[in-house]
Amino acid sequence: MSDKAYALFEQQQQARGIRLDEVKNRLKELKIETPSWGYGDSGTRFKVFQKTGVPRNPFEKLEDAAQVHKVTGLCPSVAIHIPWDKVEDYGKLRSHAESLGLRIGAVNPNLFQDDDYMLGSVTHTDEAIRRKAIGHLLECVDIAKETGSRDLSLWFADGTNYPGQGDIRRRKRWMLDALSEMYKALTPDMRMLIEYKAFEPAFYHTDIADWGMAYNYAVKLGPQAAVLVDTGHHLPGANIEHIVAYLIDEQRLGGFHFNSYKYADDDLIVGSVNPYELFLIFYQILNAANDENAAIQSTVDSIAYMIDQSHNIEQKIPAMIRSVLNVQTQYAKALLIHHDEVAEAAGRGDVLGAEDAVRRAFEFDVTPLLQAVREEQGLPTDPMKAYLAGSYAQDILARGKGGASW
């Protein structure tokens, strides 16, 4: 890293009243969970392009995840998906993660790939199928107990493709019944994070179609239920940062699944299409972190930052490194917003001044800052370069092709 570049950056921020020691501390505290399914063979509904060297089982997925954490220092936990990551001994899986310097993160039930769920899982008209789906949700709670996981991330593909195909109000009640039974099984330190999606695979109506529906269920369930915001699961034009701010103020923002989308699908690398949106999401989070309300601060502190991407044409580990570095970069930029300057401009009706105070932080090159933080942490200043220079990518080719997949 150029000492001159960082000295100039430091001088610029000090002139603006930004305390870089606090910014660095915040950056060192940032943690981003990576998904086990992002390391295996996965992709779009059209085609999965198998890669040589992908993991053959959940244990090897953890080993790949450890490489991402090794070079970035950002990713100490790995989310698992059941049954994709089903093993006979979850204690053994937990121990393997810990031996790699990792821990098992959120547990994700799968209620969309069984033939029985073609017309719905917890909202199916057949009570036996609803019971089967609820049984899987309860199984995942038990797995979370064994792995020491705090969060259970819930996404349901349930919905209909045509008017008359299902009774929407009845399905709403069945959804609440299922969530309520799962909620009662949680231990006091667990959380249910309820995700929503506007459409796909259900194209007429989706049972949890937006943040308001997810929020409504969370409120009815209790304080251990919150909303999970997937940054790719919104209709074009949706103001995601507004949703984030609203949920924080209601103390019901539980976490994120970070990815990106151009039109509708959501498996692009986060920040690759609209990095300003990601920056503005962090602006709202960090603005709330300054709130004097302890409950709001607690909500911000408990937000789970998770990647949800199924890299299809990219190499798995480098793609994950790029994903988490994009998040870190926009978080770093958001930390440079001078909130008092924004508030003062807004207070006197200076519209352009307030907007400029936000946008100026986005336009800073934070490379010197991030390199300085990594040096202080004993990490490579260029994580991607460090990974590619190592032998791991070559070593795992011995696994062959046809590893773990959906």
C-alpha cells in the first residue's frame, strides 16, 4: 500500500470531521456470512455448468469457505441448506467448521424441491403435505440446536400461477399456523428470519410476496421473528433502503441476503449492477446506529449480513471473494458519510447540499483505507490476488467434476 495515498485519504477525511479510528474499528467488526450452496454446483433453472474441483460434500464446502475467510477476514460463518447439507452427525460438521476457524451460521429449510410441494408446502390443500412441510421446519430447528446456529432463514416458494388455483386467505392462515408451530420450537436465543419474494416460481400470487406480509407474520409471532431482506427479491424501482429504514425503526429487520439483479433473477454478485443502492442501504443502517433509542441500536447490532448467490458461470471461490469485498467496499464508503452535515443541510432546506453530503462519501476511493485496515489485521492487502497466487485453486481440482449440487 502507498503510504502517500493513505496519508492523502486521511487528510481528506480529517478535514471533513470524520474520525478514521472509529471507521477502522467498524470495518474490523463487519462480518458477512457466506452460503454453502455458493460453493457447490448450482445455478439458474436453465442449466447448471459443472465445475472441476467443486465440493463433494458439506465438509468440503466448509473448507472452501475457510479460504474466503482466510484472505478477507470477513466471513467466519457459513449458512447451510437442508437437505443439500444433510449429514448423519451435525456435531461432527460443527466441529469441522470450528477446526477451520468457522462456525455454522443460519439454517435454511428447503420446501421447494420435493415433488409433493408442486402445489405448495405449508399452504398445500393436502393436510398430510402441510404436516410433512412443518415436520421439515421442526427438523431444521433441531439441526440449529446441534450446530449452535442462531438464525433460521425461511423462504417459501408457495403460491399459485392462476386465479382460482388456491384460496388466498386460507393459505394465509395455513402459513401462520406453520410459522407459529415452528416459532414455539425455538430456543430463547434463536430467531426466525422471514424472507419474501414478489414472484417466481409462483407467477399469479406468492404467499409471502412483500416485506409488509413478512413483517405482519413476524409481529404476530413474537420478538424472535424478524424480516429478512433479499436485495434481489424486489420489483424494479423498489426503494430497498426505504424498506430497510422502516423495518429498523419497527425493530423487525433481522438480516440480509445480499445479491443483485438486472431485471428479475437474483443471483448476480452483490454490488455488480447498482452499487449505489447497496451504499444507500448501509447509509440507512449507519444512520440508525446513531439513534439514541437503545432498542434501535440493538436492532442494528443484531443484523445478519449474508450472501445468497449461486454462482453459475463464475469460479466459485473467487466469485465469493468478490461478493464480500463489494459489500465491504460500500460499507466503508457509507462509514464516511458525515451525518451531522447531512442533517444540517436537510434542516435548512438545502436539498442539493444534503444530497451532496451523502453522494460525496460514495465517490471516495476507499482502497487506501481498506488496505490499511487489512494490514492492521494481518490480512493480504489484495485478497483476490492473494487467493489466486496460492495453490488451493489448483489443489482442489483433484476432486474432479460432479461435486455436490442441488
